[in-house]
Amino acid sequence: MPASCLLYFITDRTALAPDEPTRRRLLLEKIAEAARNGVDYIQLREKDLQTRDLESLAREAVAILAQLRAENRDLRTALLINSRTDIARAAAAEGVHLRSNDLSPQEVRAMWTKCGAGALARENSPRAPLIAVSCHSPAEVTKAAAEGATFAVFAPVFEKKDAPGAQSTGLPLLKKACQAKIPVLALGGITLENAQSCLEAGAAGIAAIRLFQENRIGEVVKALRPR
């Protein structure tokens, strides 16, 4: 597999523990583990949290990444917040991940310059946000590219364990989607065994929840980016 394979860890703290304090602690530990091992992007995808709790968690994650960057100037892990541009801007995250039926990337960029007027956001947030877009067809990827998305996450490529029978896109559609002018990351049922087939189809990288949360991230990174 190529050393340039992009890696995108999507969080789900509810799978980590039954109680909220432990979930939060373990999730922040996983975020730090992902950053230390060179994962490119982390999406904070805690959709069940209320605004205040999500912003608090985002700020903690941003602080952890900032500390790790202070210790290692080569660290480049970026934090994206699922769907909430306002929280991403306020918490000084690097960007946002949009659902397929969400705001457009152009609307996000306009909001980015208007919201998050706090001093921390002004000082630390990038002037131009990273914008990922969930896509389920080649046409959606083409649209995301035309609207200025940074990259697309194409899913579900394979059948997922928690959704047996759900319609997967398969490798042929992934290959077609990867003809767009932005990087396309494969998501959905990705394992160490089938990741190579996604890269051979043209994917710029791999996005996953369980692959990162249920394994030692360092070992996953070594397998996906062999030296």
C-alpha cells in the first residue's frame, strides 16, 4: 500500500464504554493515539451530544492536538466536526464534515468567515476550513468537487457488519467516483484485508470507525502504510 495513503478516523464514543465519563476519557485517548501515529484526519462524529457538550468535547480534542503539536512539530492531524460548522469554528477545529444533504461547501466557507468570533477561534482556526463531504454516488462526488470540497468520503463501499443487507456501492462505483478532481476516501466495511482493493480502485485513502477504535492504531497505520 502507498505511504501516502490518507487515513481518516471517525469517532463513535458510544462503542467504547457504557458510561459517559469513561466514554469521553477513552475517546480522547483514542484521538491522541491517532494523532501520535500519523492519522491525517479525525472526524468528531458524536451526533447524540447536545451543542454545549459537543463543543466542550471538541475543545478538549483541539487542546490535546495542540499539545501534541507543541511536542512534535511534524504532527499534522486535523480535527473536523461532523456537520456543525459553528462548533468547528468556535472550538478552533480545522474544518467540518458535511452530510450528503448538508450545507454546500460554499455555504460553509461563507459561515466560516462570519461565525466563531471568539479570540481562540480567531487566533487558531485556519482561514480556509478543510471540508469533507459524505457521498454515495459518483455524481455526488463530482458535485462536491465542483462546490469546493477538500475531499470526499465515499460510502458504503462494502457491506457493514452492523447493517447486513444494506446496499453497498462496491468497487466499480468507487473507481468511477475516484475520477473526480478531489481525493476520495473509501468508507464502509473497510478492513485491513480489503483496504488494498480500495486503493487499487483509485481511493486516496481509507476512512473508518471500527478499524481504528477496535485495534491498536499504530498497527493499523503500519499495515496501511508499509515502509
